[in-house]
Amino acid sequence: MSLRLTGPAFILLLMLSLSVGANPQSLIFSHVVSPDTPKEKMAAMFKSIVESKMGEKFTVVIHPNAELMNDEEAIDAVSEGRIHFAAPSVSKFDAYTKKLKVFDLPFLFSDIDAVERFQNGPVGQSLLESMKSRGIVGLGYLHNGLKQLSANKPFKLPSDLEGLSFRIMDSDVLDKQFRAIGAIPVPMAFSDVYDALGSNRIQGQENTWSNIFSKRFYEHQPYIMESNHGVLDYMVIASNGFLDSLDKSEKRKFEFAMNMAIRYGNAVAIAKSINDRNELRAMKGIKVFKPTGKEVDLWRDSMEPIWKEYELIIGEDIIKAAYSSG
Ligand code: LMR
């Protein structure tokens, strides 16, 4: 005897079989730093909240250490909807907006609190929307911290770095910053920096305490100046196409997950910045030195003149808002 299902029983069976077979959608989050960094901690927290709230529908797959792609490729991939999330440094969006260059201007922010005030203010918030027409939505800012200068030889004054090659993120502001002190800027992906330092292709670099420590740049850079001359923060971005595909309740849950994750990541960033600096200071053979106020003035006087060149490119109002954040 054959069993024939009709009407409601058939529909119920069909729905059950569809839901059993439906796999959660994999959402790709690509980044370039090590697991022991504020960015990975933030991404992991985001993943855990999204999956606890919507695990039947979404899973977040995190690719650290540039294992999938570098940041420039990730920005294109988010814009084109090939991946869903990334959190590149604000220095890397040149092809999409000139406004974010404000974060690269040397000595513009006195400390990370000033950066945060700017990011949370109306101008900083409006920058999150500055790439929407290109398919990229900023969900928020994440700190890494202020940048420090390091080199393979002792230095104190800007003139000590003359003729040395310094790795930079691919940013014309950073290019000018190093040219202003007579050094040679070399744009390079983050994943290539350690080897380039080891082979002496570059003799110096600028980065945060957490990146210098977690990527072991110090192994080839025993001289580190607490220069705090610029900021390396992230914009957490999502594909506009993906966000548009969500219903209202899903959107709210993603927003909640990201806000919580960023809060957590920012707390990690502050703690790691202190911890990793202390780790480096305690290392044998590593000389971390703090410039005097007068020495800082010399660095600032060499680098600050480039602000003027960017008033029209970035927008005077944006630079003013950043500067007045302290
Ligand atoms: C760099 O390229 O130095 C940074 O953007 C790496 C990072 O993501 O912190």
C-alpha cells in the first residue's frame, strides 16, 4: 500500500524538509592582523553575538592575517558584495573617499580620546556614510591606537631618519609626512612588512603598539620612539547590498551585535595599547624612548605644514572639526 500525502500534511512535510536542508548563510569577515589584537577580538565578539541571535540563518567566518586577501582587496570585495565585512585602517580608503585622509594628518589629534570625540561627533558620524554610493557602509569606528615610529638605528630628531626607507600604508598623506623629514616612504601591504624589515628593504616603519608587538616588528626594529604622531583606527564596513537584503529585525540585530562588539574591541584596544607598550619596554635589547616636549615640537614643526595642502582635498570643515576635538 502506498502512502499518499495531500493538502496540509504535504505542505507541512515540504516545509520541514526545506528547513532541515537550509544551511546558514556564511558571512565573510576579512582582516589582516593577528588573533591577539583588538580587531580580531571585536570580530570574534561580533560573530558570537550574531550566531547566538540568528545562528539558524547566519554564520560569520573570520579570516585573519590577510589569509584571504589584503585590506585594499577587501575594500573592493565589500564594495562589490563579494565579502560582507571588513575593518581596514581608515588610511586605506583613498580610492573611495578623500575625506578619511583627515585621520592621516600628523599631530592632528592629541590623544585617543580626542580621536573618539571626533568619531562620535556629527562630522565623524557623517563620514561613515561617505562611501554609500560605492556600496560600502561604515558601521562604526574601532580603535587600534596612536602610531609610534621605529627604526633599525638610534634616532631622536627628524634629521636622524634622513635617507631611511619607511614602510607606509598606501596613503599620499603618509607619503608626504615621511618626505617632510627626508625619509623615503615605501607603500606596502601589512603582510609584507615583517619580511621587508628582516631583509633591510625598509629600515623603519610606523604602527601601533599592538601591531608592533603582535607582528614582532620589534625583532628588526630595536629603536622605538613614543611619538604618538598619528592615529591608526579602523572603519568597520559592510556591504550595502548585503545590508539591504536584511529585514528590519535582522538589521536591528546586526546593529546591536556590531555596537557591542565595537565597545568591547575599543576596551581591548586601550588595554592592549598599555600592555603591549609595557611588554616592549621590558624587552631586553629594545629601546623604547620618550621624546622631550622640545623634541616633539621639532617633529611636529617638520610634519604639520602638510595640513595646509589638504584643506581643499579633505575639506576645511572636516579638518577643523577634528582639530577642535582636542
Ligand atoms: C597596517 O597596514 O599597518 C594596518 O592597517 C594593519 C591593521 O589592520 O592594523
